[in-house]
Amino acid sequence: LLTACLIGVVNISYAEIDSKLPKIVSSEWKSIEKVGEAKFSKFGLHIYDASFWSLRGNQSPQQPSIATALSISYARNIKAKRLLSSTFKEWQRLGFAQQHPLDAWLESLEKIWPNVQKGDYLVFVSSTDGSNAFYSGSKILGSISDPAFGPAFLDIWLSTNAKYQNHRKELLGESN
């Protein structure tokens, strides 16, 4: 999947990176690049804008490398409970219920995710060392240390079985 994500990577300025990702990500990993972005609407209502980011280049073995980030800017108020429910439904639809500890992940997410307001953005960062964290602005909201969590969470948007394939293609930089 990471190889597929690197196809069509768009170069952007450091100022643009700095405005969309937590400072810890953009300042320590200057080679992170936006792969793609998408606007998500349902029933004609704008729900959120998302952008997918990937780290390119070699990092020092002493320094953990951030592999990917997904930034979501919300266009509507959404309760954390609704985000949890939608996440669970997508994991079930993708067939993850028997492969992963969904209950434990949802319990962790319940402690991490806030209710979001129009204009808020959350950023998910998945490192190559298997750690995963959620940010709001430059503030870390919480982390999940299970190395299987990052790929499973990103699969909601990036899997070949993702529910919204046009959205997936845009995030992966594959659309025209």
C-alpha cells in the first residue's frame, strides 16, 4: 500500500505542510509530502476535507520515521459517538471484526476523540515503528500502540475495498 501511495506524490511548500500537520510532524520530518486530497460529501452535504501524507527519503535509524498521516478538516459538527459508530461500521464492512481487537480499539478511540466542530481538524499519524497518534492542531489527543491499528484505520479510506473509491483515488493521488 505504501508503494502505491508514493505514486503521484505532489510536492508542496513547507509553509503549506506546517499549516496542515502538527508541528512535531512538519518540523522534524521535512520530507513529508502530500499524496492527495479529497472532499467528502454525502446527500449533498459537505462533511469533511481529507488529505493523505507520506514520508519520503531515508531517516536515521535512531529517529523514528513517520510513515503516513491523514488530516481531516470537518465542515460540520459531529459528535465523537457518531465518529466511533461510523468507524466501527466500516471496520465491520471491511471484514476486520474477526481479525482485529475492535472493541479495545474503540475503547481507546472513545477516550481520544473529541466532539468535532465545523472548522476543527484531526490528524492521524502512523509511524513505521508501529505507533499511532491523533492530533488536534499541535496537541496530541492520544495514541494507540498496536501496530495493526494504523493500517486498519487507514484502510477505511485507502483500501481497495474502501466504500468510496473515488475518494480513495483522490487521496492516493490517482485521480485526474
